[in-house]
Amino acid sequence: MKPYRIHLFVCLGKRCLAKGSEEILEELKGRIKAAGLKDVKVSRSGCLSVCKETDIEGEYAPIIVVYPEGVWYRNVVRADLDDIIEMHVRKGIVVERLLHYRLKP
């Protein structure tokens, strides 16, 4: 098996779960599969500790991290998945309105 071109991790920490991250995970998996993107992997993640950066619990939840680019998206809702798939996964363009953090090349 070849390595995946892109690997998306959806946080399933308690704050992200409270804001629907499990539904986002399942929807994202289904959309990636339906699109025939066999070089893209979607996985669950434990708490990524992003919410601990603020005094407001869950302010940034749910979180999706995209590797190998090291792009972190925050406040993702199901309606954002189309943009993440079309712009980031297919075209390599970061969805700026959702961007929390990006590793510098």
C-alpha cells in the first residue's frame, strides 16, 4: 500500500464531541469515499488540546488537522466540509476562514 497523500484527523476530545465532531468525522469519511479519493485518509483523534489555549472551553471546537501540511482548522461544521474537500484536499488551497494554525514550510 502506498502512503496517503493527505491524512485528515478529526478531534474527538470531549469539547469537540460536544460540538458534533463525531458526526463531522462520519460525514467527512463518507464524502471522501464517495468522491473516490483513495489517496486520502480520514481518522479520529483524541483531544488535540487546542481548546485549552483559551479560557473559554470549546471555543475552537471542532478541530480538523491536515497532514502532511500541518494545517489546523477550527470551528468546523458539516457545511464546511465541501470547502475543505474541494479547496484543500483537491486543490491544495487552505480554507483561510477556518484556519487556526499552519506549520511554516
